[in-house]
Amino acid sequence: MFPAENLREWRGENVVDPDGDKIGELEAVYVDTIDDEPAFATVRVGFIGRHRLVFVPLAGATVSPKALRVRYSKKLVGDAPSIGLDGELEAGDEPGVFAHYGLPYQAGASGARRLARR
């Protein structure tokens, strides 16, 4: 996997699905608090005046000259849990993000959050 520091430089770049369909623009990277590795990204989707940020896992993602390609379809990502543009993922909403993609969820050390924005 690529370092989070490098991925943050991709903010504003396109995020595409396996078929190359544009999902939206990369907004932020969330790392797993257990190992400090990039785990999810937020992608800006929607229409002018109705934008929101959806979460997508970064496992298996690849980079190309102008896009970040994720392993999940545009439809699945579009239906993912979301937050407002100025919002923040609440700790209690983390299990739902993992469940949407069929991923196992385990809270961080001592019940702490599992995801942290970088």
C-alpha cells in the first residue's frame, strides 16, 4: 500500500471504479488507528449545492497519472455512508461504514475510534 503522506497529495484528483467510471474527487484519507495505514478515503460526490462525502476502502486501490482507482463500483460507493462537506465521521458510525462494504469491524485499542482523518 502507498504511504498516507503521498496519497494526501492526491486531494482533488478523480476517484474511479474498476471500470474507469468517475465516482468523484478525493477529499481526505482516513488511517486505521491500529496500524496507522491508509484504510478509507472520502470522495466528494453529488451535484452543485448538494455535495457530500462518501467513504470508500483503500485496500487494493491503485494510482494512475490522474486518478485513484478503487476496487468498488460507482453504485456501491455512491450508496455508502456519508457525511456533509464540513462533517466528521462519528465514532458510533464507524461500524456502518465497514459493514456497507462487508468488512469486519473491531474498535481500536481500549474501544477507541478505528479511523482517524489525516
